[in-house]
Amino acid sequence: RASRELKPERTVVKAGRLEMGGVAIGVIAGPCSVESESQIVGLAIKLAKLGATGLRGGAFKPRTSPYSFQGHKEDGLKMLAAARDASGLAIVTEVMAPDQVPMVAEYADVLQIGARNMQNYNLLQAVGDSGKPAMLKRGMSATMDEFLLAAEYILDRGNPHVMLCERGIRTFEDHTRFTLPLASVPFLKEKSHLPVVVDPSHGTGKARLVPPMALAAIAAGADGLMVEVHDDPERAVSDGSQTITPALFADLMANARRIAQAV
Ligand code: PEP
Ligand code: MN
């Protein structure tokens, strides 16, 4: 069902103001974690003015250590809903387990399936059953075939609203947190009709590498971006080192528009 051989026309996923796979580049921006209502509301208003169409922010956080901040959970979802009301942005947030799907679906516009859960088949099916737009992140050790077959689990439940997100993979290279393989963008777009989003924040782990790799993703044909933005990245509760400021995001948006026009 993800194959272009069976469906040559491209899928456009729409969720409120967010559109992925259409003519314009869709941009999902926001902090790694939702920290407080004033943080997320204030940032959402700024990001909407700068041209983002979606707001990201984790309320359920898949942290490497069980002792790290795990997210504000339902309170975080309520803060995201307040940010949508204030900014008009579509809310993109992660759901980590099948039994969380109804609650997250009540507040979010797009259900994010994280890299660590790409092959959690029960979760994929639950997101499929919800009928909600979904953003599936590539597992950090998943091949392209495994990635597309994971998307197939959602599509097979009758939910066609699926976006694929390249977020980087594990390699021997350790100068970046992950390795961001941008060839997957034209490859996925050749194989599949689903929109392709690139996450240069997790893909590099380094804030100064985010703007150039975001632009490279657009040049490679990506339908959209997911970028971590925080007012004070050094104080962010998670992923600060890969997070850019609103000022850098503004520059990135201006350059992204120029590249998108040229592609
Ligand atoms: C995230 O988007 O904050 C996240 C946890 O991403 P990933 O699942 O790609 O690591
Ligand atoms: Mn993050």
C-alpha cells in the first residue's frame, strides 16, 4: 500500500494548518520536550509567525535512561492543546504505547511514532486504527525495506495518512549523534507515494549542523522538516545540544524558501 507502483499519485497528509506532500514545504518545529505551558505557548506563537505549520513537543518521552525526565504526560498534552489554541499550529507529539493512543489522539493532530518504536507492531496497528495522521520515524538501525513495511502496518489498518521521517541511523561514525543519510529522501520518494520529512536535529545531534542539513534535505526533495527549537537551548530539559534558537530558525526559514523555489 505504500508503493508507488500501486498508487502513482502522491499522498498529501493534512492535519489542520500542516500539509505534507503538497506544493509547499511543511515545517514542524518546537522543543524536544514540553516543559511548561508558558514555554510552549510563547514558542508556538513565535514559530507560527516565522512560518512553521506544525508544533512539536514531547509529552511522553522515550529517554535512554529511566532516571531522565520522562515528560509531563497528559498535562503536557493539555499544554500542547493550549499552544494550538494560541497559535493555530497543528500539534505533532509522540505516542509510546498502544494504550496511550486514545488519550494522545484526543489532544494531538499528528501521532508521532518514535525511532525506538518503529517496529512496535501493536503500536503501529493502534495508530492505524485511530485513523489519525501519523508520522513514522525511521528506526535507527532499520533498513529502507523495514521502514516501508512498518508504514504498511499503519496503512493496512485503513489509515492512509502516513508520513515517513528520516531521523538518522547508527553508523561507525561518531562525530555526529547519528548519521543522516539524505539519499533515503529520493529513494523513498521513488519507491513510495508517502510524504517524506527529514529531522536534521536528531539526525546530527549538533545545533550548528541543523540549518545546513535542513537545506540539504529540501534540495534532496524532502516534503518537510522537523526541527527542534527552544528559546534557551542550553537550558532545555532534553536534546539542548541539537536545538536551535528562534533567531536561527528564522534564518533557516528564509533560506529554506529560497531553496524550495529552486528545487
Ligand atoms: C523526538 O522527536 O524527540 C525523538 C525522540 O525522536 P526519535 O524517536 O527520532 O529519537
Ligand atoms: Mn528530541
